[in-house]
Amino acid sequence: MTKRNLVLFLLMLVTFCLFTTADANEGEATYKARCKVCHGEDGVPKSFAKGSPAFNDKAWKEATTVEAIEKVVAEGRRKMPAFQNKLTPEEIKAVSAYLKTL
């Protein structure tokens, strides 16, 4: 690998890390503003959100893809309202990815 290629690679890596951190921060902020009222600070649903998964459950995290979460956030399901007209696509992606970190 040439020195130039190494510099480009490192620059891309740093950029990726910065965007990943920004997405995580945006996802957390969106969760706290829009989701925690029903799903709890730690991802454990409140009693009135019965039937909702516990987002901090290891089995749920392993069985659920970010894309599946995005679909539910956007379209809603059962008691959960759709957020496709309330959040941007970027916010939906960020909050969906954030759920996997709880």
C-alpha cells in the first residue's frame, strides 16, 4: 500500500467513525425525544406499551434487523403510530440503529 493510499484509507476511516458517532448521537436524541415516553429510558416498555419488545433483550437484538426496525418506526404497528411523516428518513435510520445499542 502506498503512502497516498494509506492516507486516503485513514481519512475514510476517520470520516466513517465521525458519521457513525453523529448517527448514534442523533439516534439517541430522537429516541429520548420521541420514543422513551412509551418504550422507557432503557428500552423496557412501559405498562401501557404491552406487547412491545424490550429493546435491551439480547434475543430480540439478535433476531431483529435494523431494516425491520426502520419499517416499524416508519409504518407503525398495533398501538404504535407511524413516524414516516414525523421523522426524516435519516432520523428513522438513526433511531433504529440506536435501538440495537440499548
